[in-house]
Amino acid sequence: MLPLLRPGDRIFVDQGEKARSDLHDGDVIVVSRNDRIVLKRIVAMPGETISGIDRKVFRNGKQVDEPYLSTARGDGSGGSASFASRTVGPGELFVMGDNRDLSLDSRTAEYGPVRVSDVVGQYRWTYWPSTSDAK
């Protein structure tokens, strides 16, 4: 989740019922996935249509403003710079990492959407940055 989080950061995760159920596009969530805990950003909610063209993400036909993304690495030819349009199913979330060139997320068939029921909580803040220049 670079640049938001760095290895070694300590974070506060709100695991309350409201944090697990009151979800919105752009929220950073903590998900239990294949016996692991991961952080991802919600890019599309149930019923929304999502697609990607040349590193640009489109939700319901409109480009998503994503000021939180890390700087692109490489030429994006790894297969995830563009992805086919799809509609998010009921009870599912389309999630992506902020470090898109290195993120395994909903763009790929092997990862796919996450179930809302797998949301553990929401990231709220970093309370112990791993470096002095972290924000």
C-alpha cells in the first residue's frame, strides 16, 4: 500500500461493526484472505462497473481521481495496466493496492473480488511510522 504505508508501520484498524459495514469507494480496508490479513483500497462497490485503460481506472464510466497512487514503475505491460469492464456482484468489493504495479488484487482472476463478509475493519491512521519522513 505504498505510499500510504511502509513496511514496519504500525496502524490503527477500526474493527467495529460500523467500520465493517459502512464501506465506501476509496476506503482502505483490512481483509482476511486465504489465512492472511491484507490491506487494499475499495475501488468499486456492489453493482458498480469498473474497468481500467492504460493505468486509468473508470467507475461507472467516469475516471476515478486517485491522488494516493504510488508513482508508476516500468511500462505497465505486466497485464494489469488495463483490465476488462466488469460489474461487481452483490456482497463483493473490487479492491486494488495503491502500488498498482506490484499489487495482487481484484484485477486478476486468481485474486478476484473480495467478499464484504471478509472485511475485518478499516484502516484509520498510522501511529508509528517506520521512518522519520513518513506521513
